[in-house]
Amino acid sequence: MRRTHTDKHYVALIQRRLLRWYRRHARPLPWRRTKNPYRILVSEVMLQQTQVSRVLQKYPDFLRRFPTLQRLAASSPADVIRAWQGMGYNNRALNLHRLARLAAERYHGRLPGTPDDLIGLPGIGRYTANAVACFAFGASVATVDTNVRRVLSRVFPARLNADPWLVAERVLPKRSAYDWNQGLMELGALICTAKDPACGECPLVVHCPSAHRIVPALRVKSTERTRRSVPDRIYRGRVVEVLRSSRRSVSIISLRKSVIPDLASSERKWFAQILDRLERDGMIRVTRKNGDLRVSLPE
Ligand code: SF4
């Protein structure tokens, strides 16, 4: 019989199996041992584009440096960008800082607890809003990140083209939302991986219609701008890295030399565009001093 996500018996079976597996095998990650909304928010923002192993190293340091939303709001953007060292995608640090200041103004230094209030805060999209609402405030809402999207499309493939959020909401066990959402992510991270799912070790293998049938997805060609095959975001990261290690502003000439020692004069315009974009994003500050352009983190 063809299974669909409207088949209640099938959905209930999958729910039971996944919940049981998660409760037995979940990794004891620090953000799973707290209900503190700020701590959960920080973990979610860090995990957006950084591997768990790296987040595990940086998460405690960041929370020691900024133990509360209020302390984060009272810091300078430069302090937060410095503390973000080693995480990559520095705009997340800046957004976290903006969010803290907005929450200080609008919500007396606390995070709001509903997805509607969370969504639209700096750096917060639908996934993070629902994740914080569910994991910190106990809201019974679905969370769809890359891992969850993949697992759902394999376990409930009948509506492959359906909106994954719609599927996620329909199959959500309302009274076990936390464990279900975490369980889907855990399964996607550890077993039902993109390229090489370990179906033989999967708690859903007996029922999953995609078991042992996954063809690795073709790599989608990146549309990112590059210089000599290195994406621009790597150079953006290097600029911030140089400024992080310098307590004072840096002249644009020495910045250029530190970031790309072999920069050709024909590439200076491209480098200026990198700086323009960083400045527009609020990641750096460019000032003119004695006819010299100087660059620093935003203090
Ligand atoms: S059986 Fe295989 S494809 Fe299905 S959920 Fe498990 S790992 Fe993924």
C-alpha cells in the first residue's frame, strides 16, 4: 500500500519509533540541558552555519563572555565580533548583538516567547523563531531546517513537492514537539545524511519508503562570487580576522597587504567592493584620517 503523510497509522508509527530512538540515543548537547531562552537562541544562531563540534568549543566561551541578553546588549559590536572568532559568517554575531539591543528596548531585555514575536528580529527567520519558541518556551510548533527537510522528504515522500513546513506541521506530535523536532534533526545529522544515509542503522528502516534507495543528489553549482576560485565570503572573513587582532584602526593599504599579499592593482576595485559591502552590513567602519582611509571594527 502506498504510504502518504495523511495515513494516520503510518504517521503514528513513525512518531513512536523516532521518539523512542531519540530518547535513548540523543547526544547530551549543552543546549539540550537548558530551557534558558537566551542560551538556546545563541546555540541556534551558532548552529545555523557551523558544525556541532566547533560550536561545542565556542559556545561555553561565548556564554562566559556574554552570560545574559542584557550583557550582550551592553557590549560593543566590536566585542561581539571578536568573541565570534573561529565561527565564520560574522554577520550572525552582528545580528545577535542587534537583536539583544532591540530586545532591551522593546521587551525589557527578555526574549519574546511566540514565533510571531520572534520572527523578523535581526537574523531570525521562521526556523529559528520556531526553534526558540519550541525548545525554550515549550510551544508545540514544527521546525524545518536542512536536516529535517531531508528526513521528511524521505520518510513522507508522497508529497515530495508539498511545502515542507506543511508536511512538518501535519506530522508533528503535538504533545512531544521538543523531542520530535530534536529527533528529526538528530536523525538527519547522524544517520539520514544527505550523501550516505546509514539506512541499516536507522530506527525507521522497516517502514521508510526510501530505505536503501537514496541516490546522492547532484551538486548544485554555486553562484557565489569568487576570486581565483575562492569565494568572496572567505576574503570578507579575512578582513574581519585582521581587524579582530588589531585593537586600533588599520590603514587600507596595510589591510590589503594582510588580507591578500599578492593583490594585483587591477583587483583593487574588487577589494574596495568587498569593504563597501562589509561597511554596508555594519561589520566594519571606514574613516578618513589625514588623507588616509582607515578601517576598524564598529566600536
Ligand atoms: S531508512 Fe534510510 S532514507 Fe529512510 S529515514 Fe532512515 S536513513 Fe533515511
